[in-house]
Amino acid sequence: MKHIVLLCVIFLFSSYVEARTDLASDINSRMGKILDSSGLKKTDLGVMIVDGEQKVLFNLNGEKHFIPASISKLLTTASVLSALQ
């Protein structure tokens, strides 16, 4: 669910990338407000927004490697099934 919300936010920002000269500071401000009000721990998120010229507009743990949620679910399911047998 977190990933869907963040992808929607990224999509919304991409529609006006070329229209703003102070885009990076605007995105930082908006993303800060969104993330602060989300109640999510920032250490559990990785978000990087870049423009068409590969200029980083926003980066929160973009260089950090995360375990995909689907892999975690598989390991949890396997552990539970193993314990129940």
C-alpha cells in the first residue's frame, strides 16, 4: 500500500516538472508535509524523484537497499507453514 501511495505522489509531481523553476524546493516541501502527515517511519521508506534530465529533485533513502515486501511475505508464510507441520 505504501508503494502505491508513493507512486501516485510521484506521478502527480511529474505532470508539472517543466513548469516550475524552483521545483526541487517545492517538491522537498510538499513531500516533507506528505511524509510527516502519513504517520509512516521515514527509515522504512525509499523515495527518489528525478526529472527528465536525471536531476534529483527529491531523495529520501534513495540509496538504501530494501527487502521487497513480497519476499518478506514469502519468507513469513514459509516459516508459518513449517512451524504448523
